[in-house]
Amino acid sequence: MAGTFHHYFEGWQKYADNAAGRPPRPLLVDALQLISARDAAIDLGAGALTDSQYLLEQGFASVTALDSAPVAQATADTFPATRFRYAISTFEAFAFPTAAYDVVNAQYALPFIEPAHFPRVFAAIRASLKPGGLLVGQLFGDRDTWAGSPGMNFHTETSARALLADLTLLRFDVEDDANSKTMSGRPKHWHAFHIIARR
Ligand SMILES: C[S@@+](CC[C@H](N)C(=O)[O-])C[C@H]1O[C@@H](n2cnc3c(N)ncnc32)[C@H](O)[C@@H]1O
């Protein structure tokens, strides 16, 4: 399956081990400049928990890290149990609370929602934002190297914008780079939409 995500995939544990100790994702850092509320945040596909740690450091009273596997359990064990919940569940099975989060951080996470479940799960994610809350993260575009990979969802720019139509777009940066690389250094065409949207 050359060219698909699974051709590149070395496992989420290895991905998280490689990402441990990295700085928070720049889009999250930028997003926190745009919101003063620091009540509750959720980190979707939290991986190495670098963004979860940043949310805790930035003073969020409650941070939930959601991931299908406990790939950063040792790091999670160092976080304050009163403010941090490590929720091990797929996006598809998670019961998203309604109007609960000031920030939904979804860095390189939403594309891994099963396409058949995507409309329902994306609607639940959107509804989990408080009014005024921010959705921060990426959708992948139809020109991405991995487009068509089983289990992943991809969007044209038009369909991505349509998904966000009832949110206020604060950022919608199009990355369309045919000569880029994956985190592990393999050549890849990245076609991604980098999004900050307010409910
Ligand atoms: C590409 S990594 C991104 C990690 C981190 N957010 C970052 O920016 O580096 C995707 C993460 O989502 C998790 N994941 C993938 N599919 C998932 C699903 N269907 N439900 C929940 N988590 C999932 C993986 O275990 C992995 O930690």
C-alpha cells in the first residue's frame, strides 16, 4: 500500500516516543492567545501529551487527554490528578459532553476518525465546545499523499470550509507542499488545513 498512511505507519507508541519532549504545537500556542478562558480543555489524539502538558501549564483547571491507547502513561502519571484525566477511548466511542470545553485541541487527530463515523463524531466534537470556545487542529486535504488510506478522512478545501460553516474561522491556513517530509523524515506531500475556529 505504498503511499497510504499505513505504508508509513510505525505504530502510535513509536510516534509518541519520538514526539516526547517536543514543544507544543504552534497552532495551539497561537490559539491560546485568542481566548482568555482557562476552565476546561480536551486534547484529542493526545499522543505524547506535549500539548496536554502545555494546557496544564497555561492554567487550564481541567484537561482531558483522549487517545485510543495509553502511549504516554508514564508522562500522564506525573500530571496532577486533580486537574488531568487520561481518557483511553477511540474518538468514535467517546461520549463527548455538550458545551463543555473552552478549547478542543485536535492536532493531527481528526483525519484518523473512521470516515463512516466522521459526520456524527465531528458534530459531537463541535457540540462539545462552549459558546466562544475554540476548535484548534487540522483536517487533511484530498491532494495529501495519504488520501484514500483506509480508516482516514480527507476533504477538499470547499468541503473542509463547509464543515466549519457555522463556526467563526479565525485561521484557515492551507498547507499544500509536495516536497515535504513526515515526522520520521520520509518524503510526503502534505495537504492540510490548519484551523482555529470559534463556536
Ligand atoms: C498523528 S498522532 C498526533 C499526536 C499529537 N496530537 C501530535 O500533534 O503530535 C495521532 C494520535 O491519535 C491517536 N488516534 C488515532 N486514531 C484514533 C482514534 N480513532 N481514536 C482515538 N485516538 C486515535 C493515536 O494513538 C495518536 O496518539
